[in-house]
Amino acid sequence: MADKKAKLESKARKLIKREYVIWLTTIGSDNTPQPRPVWFIWDKDSFLIFSQPHAHKVKHIQGHPNVSLHFNTDESGDKDVIVYVGTAQIDSTTPAAHKVRAYLKKYRTGIQDLGATPEQFSQEYSVAIRVTPTSLRGW
């Protein structure tokens, strides 16, 4: 059993390093799951996501902090299914997105593709969300 868990954790670490988008599922005010793709980085012991302040996901997290995260899969089955369950919180202590070196390194081109500077992106996506995983499953 420990070997299976170690393999799953290894697969998850690889996906965290290589994937550009992860799916964040929050719980809406009507108690329905609300999945959406988000940009992310792994930062110490949690996922770091930046959001617009008035986005529904922010309100959802404030009402129901339990969330899940998962990666895309493809039809060929080349990607493993990895699902994290965790607790999300708004983190007012995190620096602006453009000041988080790993985030800017990963998404500089994506920010440019949005027609924004890193500073403009940080102004629009000014809310830091941290998701601390509580469990991992996959196959």
C-alpha cells in the first residue's frame, strides 16, 4: 500500500511541475460543484492561485472552504488521473502575482497573451488563494 501511495505522489509531483492549468472545483451558494480552470504554482506546502476579487470562486471559498483540484486527462490515457482534496483560504499575506518569482516565470507569456503587463495582471488578479491539500487520490 505504501508503494502505491509513493507512486501516486510521484505522479502528482510530475504533473504539478509540467501542467499549466489545474481545475479548481468550489462549492456554489446552491451547494453544487463549480469547476473552473486556473493557473497555479506549488508554493511550499500549498497550491497558490490568483483570482479577480469579484470572481465567484472567491465568494464560494469564503462560504465553503472545501475544494478539489485535478488535472486534465486525455483520450489516449497517457495522463494519470490525480485529484487533490483540500481547504482553500484567501491569503492576504502573499505578495502580488508579479512579485512571486515562480508564478511570474511560469505565466509571463500567458500574461502577455492577455495583453497585460505583470503589474496590470496583479492589479486585476489581486486575490491570492491558497489550497492546502488534505488528501490525494488517483489511478
